[in-house]
Amino acid sequence: MKREVLELRRRLEVTERELNRLSRFEWGYTKQLWKFSLLSWLLGVLLFFLLVLLVEPSLLTGVLEALPLLVLAAAAPLVAVLYFVGRVERRVKKLERSRELLLSRYRRALLDHFEESS
């Protein structure tokens, strides 16, 4: 076969392997990030209450008024998770576009090779 066809096939196989690896990795990575964000938020809230209890227990009466702020504090780890998952998702989409382009070029090169052969 022509060298160009073989090179395109090799690049397509590499792209397919990387796309499959990234797709398998993405789900586990997302689950780990969600678990981490939930645990970090819970730990932060627990440490906050523990410190309030240790420093000045009378401040707990004011904490109930600040409860919406604690809920908003959950947004920080969630935003971080969305950012990191978005990075992986963008990489997957880029690889998918690359695969489609390579597949198109591979088909064209293969057709050209067979037209030359006949």
C-alpha cells in the first residue's frame, strides 16, 4: 500500500486508542472529583463548626443566620470539578474532530490508491 495510506492508518489507530483511553478515564475521573468536592465541603463545614465551638460557643447562635453562606461555600469545589471535567471533555471533543478528519483523509487516500491500482 502507499506510504501515505499506511501513515494515515497508523495516526488513526493512535487517535482511536487515545480517545478510548480518555473515554474510560473520564467517568472515573469525574466520580473521583465529585467525591473529593463533597468530602472537602463537608470537612470544611465540620472544621468551621469545630473552630466556632472551640473559640466562642456563643457564636453558634449567629451561625444559623450565616447558613446560606455555608451553602454557597459548596460552590467553590463544584466549580473546580466542572472546570476540570470540562477540560477533559474539550480534549475528548478535539480528539473526536481529529479522528473524523483523519478518517476522511484515510478514506480519500485509500480510494486514490485503489483507483491508481485499477
